[in-house]
Amino acid sequence: MKQFEYKVENIQIQLKNDIDFNTLMTERLNLFGEEGWELSGVNGTVFYFKREIL
């Protein structure tokens, strides 16, 4: 049976006038993805991730 570990992150991004929110959020989420984390849920600014334990 597969086993997973979980991570909870409170992600808040402060924007400056010349920076796009979508770009910053995409970059941040991609960093988690590079570490093998998969986004499994969102509640406001709280993001829930999981990854399989190998």
C-alpha cells in the first residue's frame, strides 16, 4: 500500500507594482513540485501538499 507524507504551508505573497501575482505563485509552487510535493488542497492562504514515501 502506498504511504504519503504531508506538508502544510501558509503562503502569503506581498506584491510590488511591477510583479504579477500569478507569476510569483507559479514560481513558488514549482519549487515545491521540484521537491516532489503535489498540491492536494487549498484553504485561503494555507496550501496542503503530499508526496509518496518511497
